[in-house]
Amino acid sequence: MNRFKSNLTPYFFIMPAVILLGIFSFLPILVSLVISFTDMNLSGLANWSQISFIGFDNFVQLFQDDVFLKSMGNTFIYVIIGVPLAVISSFVIALLLKLVSDWMSTTFRVIYYVPSVTNIVAIAVVWSFLYNQEYGLFNYLLSLVNFDAIPWLEDPFIAKLSLIAMAVWKSNGVSMLIFLAALQSIPNMYYEAADIDGANRWQKLTKITLPSMSFATFFVVVTTLIGWLQFFEEPFVMTEGGPLNGTNSLALFIYQEGFQYSEFGYGAAASFVLFIIIILATLLQFKLRKSEDN
């Protein structure tokens, strides 16, 4: 009996977390899947008898919807450009912080981390001023060297790049700390042995540092990719998906359909498409990681 109780003890400790995870993660996914096969809207929410089962009609309509397809294309652009920039820049920052003195490292660690915990609305106010086409700081600096003003948020493609730049700046803090912790965990004896063998800095970086940080790099890449696939706050606050849906993302499209237009079934179908994309991208990364280990 005592052995039976001792075997159950670990499950009692994890049960609260599992229950919360089930209620707030798995259950909403199942509910979203069910709703995606209906025409549920605001009137249906008030009177369930008006909700009809329509099968895969929402999914078929999604892939015939120009706004959805454009949002998907924008999201892939955000991922293709934003993920490498975010990962590489945060690694470079961590590498530089390891090379400087302790007080400088501590100071700049705080400076780089603060944007990650700053409210997105406050950040949007500052960056909106920087990007303003007539009075913004960036265009003022360009005018000093006789360059024409750039429509940072008015041109669809340039607006995407502007949002990517802001998002990379905002997100560097967390990834930088993970990379810095991984760098500090590498034993100094490896570098001392490399110095004895006459290795230069590039050889130490590629033969010691990067291989020793493979797990941290994998973790940062996976979490960063998932975050950029759910890119929402920056286009929502800065451009509301404009101009001409040029900065709309899948996450913002889901919000617009579900909460602005009250098309819950259609929005749920879009959210499930995004969910599948995230799962497939994550599984692919784990598969690539496993093949590298083998």
C-alpha cells in the first residue's frame, strides 16, 4: 500500500499543472476544431439553434480568400526574414557581452532586456514617431544627408520590413540571455587547449562555441519560429494590417474575423490552419535536429 502511494505521489504534484494545461490549452483547441466546422457567428452565440454544421466549407473558403492568402504570405515573409535576424542578432549580442567586463555586461544586459518586458503600446508610440514620414527621426536623419523621405509604414513591403526591425529589437532580450547562459557554461579549458594548438578566434567560434551551444540554439530557433508564426502585436498596434493588408498576419486575420467581424466559425478554421502550420514546422525542426544528432 505504501509503495502504491509513493508511486502516485509524483502525479499528485503535477496534477494541478496538467489540469490547468488541459483546461486552458487542450480544451480550447478541441472547441476551436468543433467551431471551425460550423457557421457560428454573433447571432449563433446568442441562440445556438441558429448554428449549422457546414463541414469543410470554412476551410475551402479560406483558401479562396485573397486576404487570408495574403496574410499567410506576409506571415511567411515575417518568418523567413525575422527568425534569422532575431536569432543571429541575439547571438552576436550575447557573444559581445561575454567579451566585455562584468559591469559593462550587466549594464547592457539590462538595456537589451528591457524592450522584451516593455508594454507593446508604449513601444508603438515611440516607434510610430521614429517611422513618421513627415516628422519622424529616421527621415529627419536621412534629410541631413539629402535622402528622400522613406514611407516606413505607408508602403506595404517597406512596412513589413519596418515591423520586422521593431520586432527583432523588442525580442532580442530573452534569446540573448539564453545564449549568454549557454556561452558561460562552456568550460574555459576548451579555449585554453585551442590556444595551445594555435587556433584563431574564428576556429574557436566554429569548432568550440557553436557546437557547444547546439541545444540552446535549437531551443531559441524553435521558440522564435513559433513566436514569429504567431506575429500579432506589432501589425495590430502599428498598422492594423494595412496598408492594403500589406502587413496583415495570420494571427491578426484570425483576430479580425473572430472578434471584429464576429465570424467565429471562419476565424476558428483559420486558427486551426495556423495551429497545423506551427505543429508541422516544429516537428520538422525536431526531425532535422534528430538527423543531425545521428
